[in-house]
Amino acid sequence: MNRQRYDTATQRDTWWHCECCGSHEPAEEPYGIGDTEPCIVCGEGVARVMTLQAGARLESAIARGVLTPRRCYS
């Protein structure tokens, strides 16, 4: 199996991910990893640009109770 490895995230594999509701959608230029905005789906959470792998780690930490989701209006 031929696997391609990425050392840095490309624009194609960055996603908006909401810490509160878990929604996600592709991020497009000019947004890059680490940018944040209020979530347009739930209106309460902070959506952050990240890779899918980082989003999975975030959701896992929230599910285990290690991390509390950030709200944009707290």
C-alpha cells in the first residue's frame, strides 16, 4: 500500500471544528490552523481550524472529561 505522508497540513486537510457542538466543515483560504471564530452552526461554541486528527483528539478529550469545550460568549 502506498501511503503519502504529510509533514505539514495543507489547505486541503484543514477543517473548522466546533468544540461545543462538534460540527466540522472544510476550511478555505485565508484561514489557517489555529484560527478561531464563533461557530455558525450552534452559535455558542468556538470553531477552530485544525486537522481531522487534531479534531479527533479534541473530541476524545471532551468525551473523557479531560477538556471542557470553550464557549464564545462566556
